[in-house]
Amino acid sequence: MNSVGNRPSSHAHRDRGVNPQLGIVLLFMMVFVGGTLVFVVGMGAMDTIQSQTHGEKTEQDLQQFDSDLTTIAAQGETGSVYLDDLDGEIVDDGKLEVTVSDGYRTDTESTNLTTFAAEDDGGNEYAYQAGGVWEIHDDRATPMSTPNIDYYQETIDDEEVGRIDISPLSLEGTVGSGEHTVQQPQDDNSGEFDTLGNDMDYVDHVTVEVTETAYHHGWYSFLEDEFDAVDESDVDDDCDSASGEVTVICHDESAESVTVVAAVDGDAPLADLVDIEPAIFGGLFLEGDEGQLDSTLDVNSYENDDTEENVSDDLFLANYESYDLHNHATVDGIPVVNGTLGSNGNPVISQLGYGTAVDGHPVGSEGEADGVYQLRPDPDENAQPHQVDALATELSEPFDDIDRIDDELEQLHDEYLDGEPEADGEVSATDGDGQEGLFDGASDIDSLDSSDGDVHVGVDGHNALELINESDTITVSGDNQTNFYVDGNVELGNVEIEPDDSADSLWIYGSSNSEITIDDDFQGVVYAPGADIDIAADVTIDGAVVAGDGNLESSNQNPQGPQDDDIEEYDVEVNFDESLRTETPFTDSDEDLYFEYGEQRMPLDATFVLDRSGSMGPHNPNDAVDPYNPNDEVDVGEDWEPIPTGDPFRNMEGGFLGSNERDVELRDEDGNTERLEYRDYAHPDDWEDVRVHPDDHSGVSFWERTASLGLYNHPGNDPTSERVDATRNFIGMMNETDGDRAGVYDFDRDGHVLHHLDDDLEAAQANVEGHADGGTNMADGFELALNDYENYGEDDQERVTVLLSDGQNNYPEDDAAMDAQVERANELNVTLYTVGLGGLEHDPIPEDELEEWAEQTGGSFHSTDDAEELFDLFETIAEEEVEVDAEPEVEITATHERDVTADYAVSASEQVVEIDS
């Protein structure tokens, strides 16, 4: 075989260019490169896993680090924290600034963000800042645990409001791996935020701003989520103009800053933001060293914004070392002197006066009227309290002074009102450039309207407030407040609040340097502690006045003092708006004395005309011929025995011309007895035993020694004689010492005198009886009472009749007779109060007639379907209508109080700890 033909040609060999040695080298190279790639890829994966492992551990360590630091800082103690495999340092990174605003002014506090920036062994970057843990990736921070800033909502008065807690934690010292000692620094700066908003009562909104921090991306993410904020690009407001109505967040990446503006309490009127807290005791408050009153002063109170509804006398407060009521001083109200109350002559006080000391003469014998004095120079020792023109007692303790408001007014001008437009013409909130209605100065004001919001007007010491119009009335309207803040003189008059008499609508605040003049009628509040005040004669003030030394002018020019006709027209009248009261000068013991001696009324002649018709007691309404015909009868004998029925009953022994008449005797558990004559009735609840009266069974046959008790299907409209107890209680509230007298009468078909009108009140009480037999004729009973007013009546006595009926008159002519008696009552100045008593079954109560008869005399009609309510109803007539020893309706309660929220709406405090490695 020729082998030469099987080898490649030399040309072919050169084209391939490969020899065995080169191939082996290439093979080794491929294996090496492949192995190297496998090794590199494997090492990268291992690094990632190790980095994640380190990162998870570092995050846990940092969160535990945060928890331990927070605990140590809060407790103010020394402790220790531990970090492992971290390389870092404490650096300054940015600033945290918090601003609170009440809607007009702001308060700002800030702190540097001292930050622990670190890297773990896995190359992961972290930061601990403001109590939060941040992870860093590609120069962007992500919050792993949140900073110490908490924004939340709570419900106040059915309204959602915002609340914020901020307590950033700052670090000092050095931090590395291992255990660290933590303590409060010697130069502790914690509490840098503690004064934030201290001079604000309300917080409208809060602004949180983080600036110049490398972690601004993380802060944006955290604050957006925590405040549920809307980015400024999605709303019309930006963070410079936002007021918290919408929570806005702004992010300036170039400046590395984030800002969020969030609502807290929302809008509050300026009057609530300033630091003026009015202290109002009553209608008129004056103060000085020594003072006197020699004119007439009427101080009473009204409620529900209606001066026509004066509910009682009110307080005249005199904060003087001594205050005298001169001979012609007449106070229709309650003078309360925070010093010595005295007199110079014989003044008149409609109520009881008070002083921390009283320069007067004791009233009554020893043990009576202890601590009560007459204010007159030559007292009649035999005079009774109702005959004394002025009584006074000592306050158990002084009441508080009222602070001046000079500094507060200066703050108002400086921080709120300076630079605002002037108020003139028709002033309303809309003139105030959208800020409620803020004005700096006032002139030529015709009207004030707060319909669109509160109005605030500042008048400084260079000007005077002349809120007075000689020809027309200046009107104040609107549902909000109009406020004047005056550091100068004030002249007021012809000011009227519309559409009602709410004095809270207008406040005149004055400094102690002011001089105040009220020349004509004024509605509103003058609050100028320490300012001199001059109130012209015949002026009426609806609202309240708080001032300094005062002059109350008299309209009488007679040097001998006012004559009788002049006393009837008060020189100064103050009607106090009760909703304004914030303070009371009284303790409970003071009010008790007032209740005991305060009512100096005219002596009272009270007569009681009571229905004694048969329907008051048990009867048979189904028997048209004889309603006293019982449904059943039970007999009782001559010996005591338990009452044999549980229902009201009548004694049936008697009849035509009194034949076979035997009385029944009742005995209660205390041994008291009562005699029942023919058809008299009783209720078993009031008695234990019954028998035939001994006078009626001795010496007679056996069958005559029993008596029959009638039982009925109707117990009666007043089966337990509640009208008797009610009348006796009314008489018991009267006072013989005060000159009160009483008379008692009843009626069936005719009238009966139970007790003639006289001053023996105890006998009058004993003579009230509860008969129930016969028809109804109110006029006959009322006529007897009016006869006694004609025969036994005395001058200068109030005259009152209380008439009770459980049904209508039997005959129309009796109504006509009643009409005639009502006319007669008017001629005799008798006020009639009528009471209608219903029952289970009865003739209709003539409500229209009873009401008309009462109102014709100036009285009123009352009704009830329950006899047990008669006691309270009669007492109500006594207390509210007739004012017999009634407790005065001076409710000394604080009603004009305001809440403040700044002390808990925003809680901000910085915590600082020092770390020593």
C-alpha cells in the first residue's frame, strides 16, 4: 500500500495552523478561565448572602439600641446599650424645626439632628436619627423604625381634631462596637422644646420641617405616611401659605428639606387666643379704697337674652376697704362689700347686704339672727327684720380681687392689631381683610355686625373710644362677638344689641389707666378692672360692668335728697346677663344666711278656700239619686278592733234629722284618735283600730251598740285628705313675726268658715279639715274669704287666696256668682290662685273658667290628677308665686368659662443622652 497518498498535503497543513502543543495549551487555558468564572460568581453570591445576614442583624441591634436609649432617656437614669460589628460616628446632619400657630402668630423651636451614621461588616449603611432607624441605599434613606413623631386624631365635642407628640432623641459622645454607658449629659439641653406654645391657649396648626439632611427622602416617606399628607403638587396651597385646612407636605430635594403643615384645633376666635380671662361676679363690680353710694341703684338679672324676664335681684360688688350707704341710698339688689359695709343715715336694701365686716347694730335677741345687723345710726331695738330698711351680715371669707389687664391689652396691640385698617362707619368682620375682622383704631362708628365672624378693634393710649351717638342708637348685631381693646378713655351710650339682649355680643376691654363714662343706655360688657367710671343718672345697663372707683350720679338735684316720687325711678339700673357669670363671692354658709334673711317682703294675708264636696271622699258615681248609697257595708262594735276594710269608708250611722246617729272613733298606731260623724270619711292607711264612740253606746240596747261603715266603688278624688296637709304646709311656711296672717274656708253647696283671718297661724293649721259631703258652689266659699278681707284686713298686707276644686259648680248661676266675686277680689287687691284636682271618675274640671278667674286678678291656674301632688303644688305657689320665705333665685354659678388646649394639643420635648464607649 502506498501510504503517501493518505497524509495531508503540505498546503492543507499550513492552512489549519494548529499543532498538538498549542491545542493542549488552549485546553488548559479554557479550563482555568472557566474555573475562575465559577469562583468569581460564587464569591459574589456569598457576599450578598453575608451582607443580608449582617443587615438583618444590624437592624435588630439598632432597633434594640433605640428601645434601650428611649427607656434610659425617659427614666433619666444611667444604663447601658450594646452594639456589635458597627463602625460609625455621631455627626450633625440637618435640623428639626417645629412651629405652632394660633392662626395669627407663631412660636418656633428647633434642634440639630445629631445622628449616628454607621456601616456594618457587611457593608450596609445605616443611620440613627431623631429616634428612628434609617437604611441607606444609593444615597436614599428608608425608615426601618419611625422617628419619635406621632400625629393622630381625637374627637372633642363631636369634632375630629389633631394632636401631635414630638420627642426627638439626640446623642452626644462616641459610638462603636461593644457595650456603652448611657447617661444624662452634665449640660443637659433636653427640654429645648418644652416652652413651645406656652403663651398660646389654642393651636390652630403645626408645621414640622426637616432641613439639610442626607436622609430627606426617608423623611418625606415617613411624614407623608404619618400625617396622611397630600403633596403640594396635588393641592392649591404650598407649605408657606398652608393653614392646616388640608395637611400638605412639601419636598425640596435641592435643599434636602421636607415640610409638613397639619391642623390641630383649627380656627379659634382672637378673643379666646388672648390671655384675658374675664372674672365676672355679677351686674356691677367697683373697687377702690373708700367709697359711698347716695343715689338709687337697681341690680337684677335676666336669662335667655331677654331683659323682660328679670328673674331676681343680683349682685353689686364693692371691692373697697370700706363702703358706706348714705341716708338716701336705695339698693334694689344684693350689695357685697369686700371690706367694711356701713351706713351714713338710713339706707334701703331690698335684700340682705354683705361685708367682710359690718358697721351696724345686731338684730334680735341673743341666739336669734346671729351675725345679722341693722344699717342705721339709731336702731329701734324692738324693730323686727321686716321693719328694718337695711340688713347686713358678714361674709365668711373675702372674695378674690380682679387682676388688671394692662399687659394683655398691650400684647393685643403689639402682636395682633397694629397695622390693621381703621374701623369706621358700618363695621363688619368682612372689612378685616379676611382675618375675622381686625382693626387698629375706631372712628365714627354707626353699626357693628359680627355676622361673618368676630370683630376686634384696638384703640391705643393716644386715642379715645367714643362709642356714643347723641341722636341715633348704635346697633350691634350678628351671632358672634364684637370686642374693643382700649388703652385710653371710653365714652359709651345709646348702644343696643339686636335682635336680642345678649350682652356677650359686645365687650369693651379697658386698661386701669382708662376713664370710662356711660352717658346713656348701654347694652354689653364693660371690663376695665381698676379704671375710673362715671355712670350718668337714669341710665340702664343691660349686661355687666367691671371697673375701678365709680360715681353713680343721682337725677335728683335737691340737696335734701330724693323725695318720695324720685325714689320710684331708679337713678342707675343694671340688668345682669346671667350667662356672663364666672365667679361667686359666696360660700354655702353665706347663701344660707341670705336665704334666711334675704326676703324682706310685705306681710302676707293668705286665705284658703277648699272643696269639700262629696266627690273628694269615697262615693258611688253610678247612683244618680244618692251617691252616698254604699256598695257594701261592714259593722263595727263598741270594742276596739282592727279596721275591717282596706278601702276608704264613711260612717253611715245617721240620716234624716240625725236619727240613730252614732259616731265612730278611730285610733292610729301612736294612740291618737279622731271622731267620725255621719258621712265623715277616712282611709285605713291612716288608722289602726275602730269602734263605736263610747259616748254613743252606753246605756243603749245591744243592737244600738254597733255602727255601719259604708264601702264604695270610688275611693274619692282626695281619699287621704292631701289637701289638708298641703294647706297646713303652706301656712307653716308663713311667719307670724313678719306679720303674716291666714284664714281657712271650705265649700260644698254652701260656704263654711273653718278659721277667720288672723295672725294665729298655729290655730289656722289645726282648723284645716277634710270634709267631703255635698255639692259644689265655689262662690260661696270665696265670698267668705273676701268678707274676712273686708272685715279683718290690714293695710300694707299682700292678699292672696288659693282656691281648690275637683269639679264644676252645680248650677250656672254659681258661675255668675263666681264672676262677681272675682270682680270684688280685684277691688280688694286680692290675687287668686286656682287649683283643679282631677280623679278617677269625676265631673270635668272647669279649666277655662278657673284659669280665667285667676288671671283676672293677676294670679295663675294650676292642675293635677293626683291628690298626692297637691303638697308640692301648694308649695310651688308659695315659693314661686307668693314668695313666702322662698329661697331667692340667685343662682351663683360660673357659666362663662372657656377651655384651653395648648397644654395637651401639642406635646414637644427633646431628649438628650450621652454615650461613652
